[in-house]
Amino acid sequence: ARAGPSPHCKGSECFDEALVEQLKKEIAAKPAQASAQIVVLHQLGSHGPAYHKRVPAAFKRFTPECASNALQECERQQVVNAYDNTIAYTDHFLAESIAWLQKRPGPSALVYVADHGESLGENGIYLHGLPFMLAPDAQKQVGAILWFGNRYPVDRTLLRQRSVAEHSHDDYFHTVLGLMQVSTPEYDAGKDWVVGAVKAQ
């Protein structure tokens, strides 16, 4: 989240809101384009072990929190509190992103997918990165959000009838292709979360 000079930065450390701020500046500086754009934001989010550094003081709702990188030296509830603060701040980050998209002309969508989960001390395990077969579900099962602006040509009723519980990160590529209505031999409709729900433009 190193997006340059910003009130959301202290030295070389930035909070995720700096990404949205920089996005607004870069889009505003570009000439209006008729073609669609994909923007990828990779936030620091809940990456540990420095959970306490990911959240501005105003968003620290859960206290006391672990303020150390040595998570095993903190009480487990303090680790959970620090992590929960990152989740609450991510919620704010997504709300800010959606609020900005709602003001944009034309259709817009937001896809949010966590790249991994985190272990917070369960059975003495912290962070992530264990081999898949050994990793607990907390590291493997992650949240995903799909949001569509009012002008986005999508069948919302069809989407509400579906469950994304069985999808995986492997589906993300195909879902983005489906959202952008890109035709390519690499596209697999069986892995597209929104297949059949996006209306032709």
C-alpha cells in the first residue's frame, strides 16, 4: 500500500485507504475512455504478523490488541482483537471503494477475494503458509464479495439464487473474464461465478 505522499501514510508505511486515494487521482488524470478498465488493488489488509500496523487508531474497535510481531507472546484474545481490527478496516476500505464506484459514470463492479486466511493461535499455529494438506481451514477458506453498480448489466435475481461456498481461487480468472465478457479459449464457464448472469452489452 505504498501509494506515495498521503495523509494515510507515515514515512514508508501506508494504510490501505492510500490505495483508494491514489486510484482516484490516477483515474481523474486519464482521458475519458470508451473501453472498459480493470483495476487491481492489492491491499496489506490482514497480512500478519504486524496486524496492529495495518489499522489507523480511529478504527481500532477491539482492544486490547497485540502490538507485537511476536504473536505467540501475546494473549490469544489480543491477537484475535488485532486481527479483527484489520477486518473492520477492510470493511471500511471496501465501503470507500464502493462509494467511489457508485459516483462513476457507466457500469462498474467490484470483486474482492482474500488471498489466504490466517491462523490466530489455534493449536499453537499462527499466520499462514502451511502445505495445503496440513493447513487448517482457517488458512484455506476465505471470504469473497461481488458488488455490482446499478448500471452493471447483471441478473441479480440469478446471482442471489447461487452459493459461492464451493468456489476456489482458481475460479477468479474465469469470473473476471466473464464479467468483462472476454472471449478466449482459456475461459471455462464452469469456473465462472457469474456465468449466465452477465447480460450482453
